[in-house]
Amino acid sequence: MRTRMLPILVALSVPALAAAQPARAPRTRPEAQSHAGSPASRRQLVCAPGTELIAPAMAMRVIGGYEHGKLMFGPNDPLIIGAGTKQGLRAGEEYFVRRLVKDQFSPMAAASVLKSIHTAGWVRIVEAQENVSVATVTEACDGVLLGDYLEPYVDTVVPSEAAVSGQPDFSRPARLVLADERRQTGSPGELMLMDRGSEDGVRAGQRVTIFRYPVTNPHATSGTYRTAMYSTDTTGPILAVGEATVLNVRPHTSLVRIDSASDAVYIGDLVAIHRR
């Protein structure tokens, strides 16, 4: 009952903010084309899964709304933010709304280092008092939830359309380590993260090949293919599963979009980066 009463209690504690609910039309971000040729929008990149090496402070959180019992919010919905001018918020500013995801299903090597971040959407501050503010959801990647936190909005850079050609380098493979909201599989058009970045020479626009090694059974007459995270035989023939394009690069990770696949793409699959 305490959880259900939180939004209305917060709203009643700041009645002066109720009149500040906006009548403004939400801003629509322009669409863009990816460098691989298939459609990819700025919104898709903004809503893509992300990672951090250190868990964010999450000091500015969504703490309520204006409807009794409402715990999820979408476009044009007003929100109460548990931060205000004292924390640097100003009317008219935009912020990402994000969520720290405890992704216990990722490979242990990645899960012990990377923090999985989900972007729920972005909001515009309408009215700010000292320690509380009103915002509206400008765009939603999915539902904005109570407890989600705010980060300053930074415009997303869409990669150029020039693809980086080359041959797949199977000798130094990367690995798919994270997808959005604990997802374990991917398909064409979806985004995933691999554990190589700019410090490993990866650039936006590079093509990559997703592949697996065979898993052999000494008591069987033939081998079977499984996800690479379980295999130990790196001397056998590889199974190419799909092709992808690097969209965005950070120092230790890169965001890739699956362009084609002959099978489901799994967390743990290996990635051969195309190099000249």
C-alpha cells in the first residue's frame, strides 16, 4: 500500500507544481540512415543497450506522478523528479531516463566488470523547485518506471554511411557480452554489445562476422555446434552465424547491429572483426 500511495503523496506535498503540467508538444528527433544501408534511427541508437565500468550515482530519480497508483509512464505523462535547482535542474532542460540492470546472465568475465544500463527514454524539465521538479516524457524507449534515474541529455552522433571493408580476423575474436534488459538472443535489426572498443582498434562502420567453434564429444561420431562460451575446441571448423555492423564505439565496448543471421545470435557468441 505504501508503494501505491507514493505518487499521490509526493504530488500533494508539492501542490504548486501541479499547475505546471505542460501543454507543449513533444520534440521529435530526426530520423537517420545507418552506414550499412538498412534503416537505423537516432532513436534506435539512443535506446540501445549501454554499459558502464562503475555503477552510476543515480542521484536524480523518478519518485512519482499525478495519478493514484500509476507506476509506469509514457510519452507526454508528467513525472515528479526527486531533485531540483539545488541539484542543477532547470526548466527546459532535457535528460535521459535510465535504469541499472542486474544482468546475472551475462558471461562472468563481463558481468564482473561491466554494468548493464537500460535507457527508458528522455524527459524535459517543466518546472523546478529547490529539491523537486516536474518533467514530462518526451520520448519513451519503453515504460519509464518509478526509481529510474536521470542523466543529462547528450545528442547522439549517427555514424557515417561509409562502411569499413576488410577480411574477418578469426585469430583475435571479440565476444558478444550484453544485450538490452537481460536478453540472451538477438536477430537481424537488433543491437548487442561486444567486448572490444576503440582501444582495440575498432571503428564505427566496421563489419564483423559472428561465429562459433564446434563442441566435440569424444563418445560421439560427429560434433555439434553450440554457443562459443561453452566450447573448448578452437581447432575445428567454424560456424558463421551472421554479419553485423559497428554503430558506436567506446574505449572497451562497441555497439553492433545484427544485419543478417542464419540462426539465433546468443550472448557469448564470438565476433571476428573485419580488418584490412
